[in-house]
Amino acid sequence: MSFPQLDEEHRGEEILAVFDTAFGELLAADPAAFRVKFRKMAASAFAFYRGTACLFYHDQEREGILPGPYLDERTSRVWIHGDLHAENFGTYMDANGRLIFNVNDFDEAYVGPFTWDLKRFAASIALIGYAKALGDDQISELVRVYANAYRRRIHALATGAKSDEVPPFTLDTAQGPLLDALRVARSLTRFGLLESMTEIRDFERRFASGGGSVELDAATRYKVLAAFDGYLETLPDSSLARPDSYRVKDVVGRRGIGIGSAGLPSYNILLEGHSDALENDVVIYIKQAQTPAVSRHITDRAIRDYFQHEGHRTVISQRALQAHADPWLGWTELDGAGQLVAEVSPYAVDLDWGDIDDPEEIAQVVADLGRATAAMHAAADDQSGESLVPFSTERAIDAAIAADEEGFAPLLVDFAHAYGARARADHQTFVDLFRNGRIPGL
């Protein structure tokens, strides 16, 4: 598989058109946030790839490879992550108080073809491998390792292995860099998070000024608190330990959120914890949810109509894909836009690829991420409590792959190399556009 080489001028115009569709409104509303986002994306081909899921899906459709092999009526309608790349994995504390290493960041989640997640991940491995000066044969082997680990895990789940009631990667079961991330997460504390964001004034905890905090005027504060009241109605009954947990202590606006959230309004709310002690207060965030890139390439009206708004979509998708999700996870509306609400977790540690350089260690990590991907796809089906995917996804995927077992890994290997090369070239084109002032609105 290869993507045709386009002249830089034509490709630059195409990139700008896709960006206008995906980011135009938000960029016009907050150019400064997008200057920060684009500078981060300019840092490397991988950073560019992370921020351009919109371009990824546009390219697949233009080249006529959407939907693609291994897809039928069921496997084209699986809950997917939507932006699955090698850095969207990390730790979280689940609703049962257990530290888990798994897929994270579900802002782009939707219902679509399962192979789209696998292709996006495979291309990310090609980019990481290239940045670490691995040869093409080594990159091919890493993608095969991922594909085979995914395949074996899906088959095991489809043929009787217990679905992940016990999560696959915990302090007891993880190894290597995954275990390292979990151990770092375990060393973190709620008190440490609170110390970094808040201070005690007049015997009560409040948000500290600076550090990205923005003081709100009275009208905005009122709107945020009204949105918070709406959010409480979306929480499971089991989420809050005592009524005081609803009590708001302070509210601020936020600046400086990640590459994927540039221009989206965000707020932090400080809540009373599960006791009168000040060291267990809880910080949650309210963030305007975005339109997922993949949804522009899914025409099924029933999927779109299933969701009240993008905040509802994000939460329902995460609850479907992630067993025992954050008990504070919910949704609301603010200024007519859907909002995602979740805890600012003190136990979140992303997988750090910076020190993972040995090819054997990389292969071990990639295999674990393949198993995690399979568990995620298997979790979101007729057992998830949602009616949108009313069948066993692991059985559907297992049957589809079994129809052409030999072609599965080569499909991902070929795609990884082809799109990895495309992303590297696009990164340079993007940098030239940005540095020469050719991105409208900036």
C-alpha cells in the first residue's frame, strides 16, 4: 500500500482545507490557543500526527480505503477509540479503587470500523520507530507483534476466556514500562495534586491564582454552577459517598489544556471530599466536548441520533470502552454546548516512550498495548449496558479475522509504513505553512 506523492503546494492547500473544517470555528474564537497547539504539533512528526486525526480519516476516505478489509455489518459498527495512538495509554484509578494501566483519552470515541483503531495505532508505531532510528524491518516486526497480540487476545475472549472483569494490567499483573507507570502513579497523592492547584485561605481550601487559573466573573460562575447541577443528574447513584461531596468550594476557568483541546472552554471545580479533612477534596473539570474526527466519515444516522450532544457521546463511549470508569465521569450542557465532566485525577500517568529504546522492550510494550486494544474493543458490546452495539464484538471481530488470517498483520504493516511516510512529509509541509504565516487566522 502507498499513498500517492502530492506536490507540496497542493498538499499544503489540502491540509489547510481539512484544518478549516475541523478547527475553523474554534481557531477563530481563540487564535492564541491554536498558536500553542500548532507549536506543539511542529515539534515532531509524531506530535503532528497526534493532533491531526481529522487529516488521517480524510486521507483514508480520499484514497478509497474506507471502510476496508475485515469489515462487515457488525465489525463496521464497533465502539472505537477514534484516536488510538501509542501515547494514548496510561494509568487511572478505577471505581473500585484499583490502579489500572489501559487506554485513555476518549474525546474522539465513536462507533465505527474496528480496523480504523488498529491502523491509526500501527502508523503511530511506524513514526515512533522511525524517530528511534529503527529499520523498516524492525518497524514491520513491531506492527506484526501488535497485530498478533491483538488477534490472540480477541480470539481468547471470543472463545471463552473471561472478559475483563479483572483488568489486564494492574500492579499485580503488569510488567516493564507499564508496571513502572503504575508504580509512579501509586507514589502520587491527592494531597500532592491539591498542593499544586490550591491553597488554604480562612481555614478553607480554594484554588490558587496563576498556573493557568482564570478568575470568573459572577455571570460566568453562575452558568458553570448551573451546569454542575445538571451534571449531578448524570452520575450513577454509587458515585458519591456522602451528600457533602456535592458541595462546591471554588470555581475557576482554565488555560493551557492539551493538543487535542485547543480553543475549547474549560473550568475546574473544587468539591468537598469524603470527609471534613482538607486533604481529600476533589477537583473535577468541565470541558466543552468536540466533534470527533471519525464521525465525519460515518453516515449511519442511528449512531448520530443516539447521542444528546458531544459531551454525552464522550461519556457514554468511555463508559462502554473502559471497565469501571472514573466514578466522577458525567456530562452536562453550558451555553448550549455539550460538556464532558471528570475528575482531575492525581493518579494519571501517561506511558513515557522517552526511555523505551531497546527493540525487545519496545516489542514487549507493543504486545501489551495490542492486548489492551483487544480488551477495549471486547468490553464495548452487548454486555456494556448500551444498546447501540447489541452483539458480541469479540466474536464478530474474531470471525472476520479468521476469514483471512494470513492477511491481517500484513495489512497493518503495509499501512503503517505508507501512512508513516505520509505523516512525516505532511509534518514538514505543516511546519513550512505555519512558519511562513500561511495558516488563516493565525
